Amino acid sequence: MIKRNIFVKIKNDPVLLKIVKFFHENPSCIDSAENISKWIGEELKTVRKKLDYLVKKKVINKDKTYLAEAYSYTQDKELM
């Protein structure tokens, strides 16, 4: 039921939908919030907030290094 709720929320939120669609179309992409915001044409602040939500729900992975944060698509086959 929880996964279904995630999909309903994504479907009803245009920015979440753009982010998930971007990663679905580019499943091997690892990129910064800044670049993702450019690719999908949304404001950086909004994209960061939505990415954080998707990370909490395990739809998107977040990797931190000393210099940067990068996001990638989940490898969970149930969510893909």
C-alpha cells in the first residue's frame, strides 16, 4: 500500500513526475540537483525539495562525496 501511495503522489505532482520520468528515461544517469533542474526545466529549490522526498521514499538514491551530492535512479525492480 505504501508504494501505491508513492505512485499516486508522483502522478499528481508535476515536478515529481518530471524527475521520475527523467530518471526512467536515463536509468544510468548520476547527476547533481543543479543539472537535473536544468534538464527538467524547474527551479533548483523546488527540485532539491522533491529529490529529498524521493530519496526518503527510496525512489532515488543520493550519494554524497566531499565535493558534491549526486542523485541516481533506484535499482529496486519493484519501483522501476
